[in-house]
Amino acid sequence: MEVIQDKILHGTTTVGIRTSEGVVLCADMRASAGYFIANNNTMKIQRIDHHAGLTLAGGVADAQNIVDILRYHANLHHLTNDIPIPIKSLARLTSLLFHRNRGYPFIADILVGGFDGDGAALFNIDMFGSVEAKPFVTTGSGSPVAYGVLENEYADDLSMKDAKRVALHAVKAAIVRNIGTGDGINISVIDKDGFRLLAEEQKKAIINL
């Protein structure tokens, strides 16, 4: 079990922050294998539907499989019911995927976030299928450093503007202190206007990268 846990925690930092206006998802871009940097331009934030996204930490193949399954069910729900799938339902589906495969577990740790009829929602799902709704959360090997920033700077009345700054600050701190985190930062926002990734100039306008 310790070997599995090491694989989950190794080589990434992802951050999620929920506000009253929406959700911010943020992650570094380094994919590593041991001390080898396998890829320095990895997209660890994925769009599931126009109103939902997730972050990935762990095995790439397992994470991509989960993304494909969630996209399929999100599209099916939209076509069948003519409404977007609730974020809570996406989180529960992710939990069921992990639980169903507990004999041959997915080596991944997922943050699911989005904005639906109930407002903004953010969930953390671990490899055992546990689901927790969170106001803020971080995963990966750099999470101890990122948590220090989040716990110091998070507030219940955080605006989306400030949430983006805090998320970028948390991942940047992890890049400085964690060998498995690096090679740039991606960040997305999900609110009433949907999912969108921030461009490089938008990120640099928030903090000095």
C-alpha cells in the first residue's frame, strides 16, 4: 500500500478552490518517472463538459481512462435529460469507478469541480473512492507546501479574482520547494459562463510567474 501511495503523491501539484462565484482549478505541468522528467508540458486540467472539469494526479493512463468515462456519461446525461449532469453526480460517478476497480485500483487522485444549478461545487476523490466536498484542496507530492499557502490565504468570502491568485501562488510555492513539481502552471475557471483555461498573459497579469 505504501508503494501505491508513493505513486499517487509523486510528481505533481494540483489545487482546487471553490468560491460563491465558481471554481478555480490549477496544476503544474511536469510529468515525472522517478527522477526522470518524462514530459514538461503535461495538461493536468481536463474539461469534462462546458460546466465541469477536473485535475489529475497519478498514473497518466488511469487518469485518461477516467476522463474518457466521465466525458461519455456527461454527454449521455445531457442528451438524455437535456440538462448538464450535476457536479455532485460526476463526483459520485468518479467514486464508483474507483470503488469498482479497488481490486486493481486506479493510481490516481482526482479533483472534480464545476458550476451547476446548485452553484459552485468542488470534490476530492481518492483512489479508494472516498468523496469529500471541499472549499479548497490540493493533491500530489507538492501538496504539503501548497496547503501552507491555502490555509494562510483562503477565506470564505474569497472572490474569483483572489482565488486565482491564491491558487497560482500555492502551485508556484510547490514548484520552488518540490522536485516533482515544475515546468509551468495551468489554471482554469468554471463559473456561470462555463469552463475556460487562462492564457499565458492572463496568468502573468495575476502573479509574477
